[in-house]
Amino acid sequence: VKRCINCEFSFEGATWLCPACGAGPMSSNGFVAFAPNLDHIAAGFSESHFALLASLEAGNFWFQARNRLIAWALARYFPAATSFLEIGCGTGFVLSSVAEQFPQLCLSGSEVYSAGLRYAAQRVSHAHLFQADARRIPFEGEFDVIGAFDVLEHIEDDRGVLAQMHRALVPGGGLILTVPQHPCLWSPQDEYACHVRRYGTRELVAKVRTAGFTIVRTTSFVSLLMPLLIASRWRKQARREQFDALDESRMGPTANAALGAVMAVERVLIRSGVSFPAGGSRLVIARKKARLQ
Ligand SMILES: [Zn+2]
């Protein structure tokens, strides 16, 4: 069901024109745009950011490992899903992996910066892609599963976004989230990435529950590599090195493969039921309550 972001009227229909108030979305870079004013504010930043991201993602162990974890979570907890919306889909790296492994899923992707959607459209041509503000999702009771992967930490009103995701899900629908964890790991890397916060271990779980969800599973990940992560940040601080945002992405193929292997071990443990208490990131899998019989 569509939801008018102008007057909040819910309606079904082939077009986006609201039958109550007549409002409809605009267009931005050729995509249906629900919040074009936000898109235009950061046009310059987002162009170069997504170009860089698109060139890094495919060869980087961290993005690959996160994709595999997301695919596992989808298959394990929501095997009957037929529709999936990713909030903050960026360049479509996650969506393209989901498309490959779950060809039966009807895919949608929302992103505030349409510059990212141009890459996503190339990677997953059959996905429904639109520009929108995560705080005003134009759907209600529509999707079987919604995911947001390293998105909430960018948004001041994360509670509002969780409430919007809850409303956009069908009763019994699933939520999959990843976020950076541990405020004590805050570094120039977070500032460069425009993070508003890193989450405390229980913070995201509490906020997800408050939005009306039941927690299905939660674990830290990037746990086995956490000592390495801490050591690398300490070393940089001690040497007062000039901050280089790309340093951690620019490793050689051997180091990348080694770190990928550690992440694979960690995934085996998570699949077998181990939930890590600490780690660079947190995964939360939750469910909206089913409609009462
Ligand atoms: Zn309306």
C-alpha cells in the first residue's frame, strides 16, 4: 500500500498521485523522488562519494563479508519472503548480491542521494529504485522484509526511521539491520563517514523494541578482528598520523584475503548459534508482530 508523504493518506494504485490531496513525487536524475530537496543539498559530495564507494566495494573483504551475513540472515529467518526493501541502498552492492541469491524476491531500494541509484540501476536493473528520506517512507504494510545496512548511524532521528520501517512492513514482516558498534571505537573514520553515533551494545536492540518489533537474533560481528581494529587505531593516534580515510580500504590482496578468511570463520560460528558480545559492528534481526487471529 502506498502512503502519501504530503497528507499521509494510504492508497492502492498504479500511479503515485494521491487520490486525497493530488500530490505526487517529483523526479531526480530520472528516479521517482520523494525528497528531492535533500538530494540536491549534497549533490557534489554524493557524486564523488558513490563513485569511490562503487570502485571499492566489490574487492573489499568487509563489504563481501557483510553481504554474506545478510544473505544468511534472509535465508535462515525469512525464507518465505517475496518482497524486500533496502533503505539507504547506495550503489546497490547489497541489492545485487540479494538479487543473485534470491531470484524470487521482488526488490526495492530507497536512497536519499540519487547519485547512488545510478550505480544501483546498473547493478540490479529489475529493482524498483526511488529517492526518499528514510524518515518518511512512502509505504504502509507493503514489504515482507526491510533492511538497512550501516544507515541508522547517519541519522539523528533513528527512532523515527525504525517506526517508519515498522509501518512499511506487512504484519509478521522481518527487519535486518547492521550498524557500527561501541562509542569507544569512535575515530576520524566515523567523522569522515558523517556518522552521528556508534551504537552501544544494547542501544539498537532497545530502540528496535521500542518501535514495536520482537528481537529474533542479535550478535556482534567483526568480533575476531576487533583486536586488530583497536591496535590499528591506537597506532595511528600514537604516531599522530595524518588521517587518511581510505587507508583501511587500500590494503593489498593478500591482507584482504586473510581478513576475509577470518570473517568466514566468524560466520560459521554465528550460523552455529554463537552470538558475540563485542565487535566492530552489530547485526539485529527482528520481526513485526503478526496480525491477531
Ligand atoms: Zn496526499
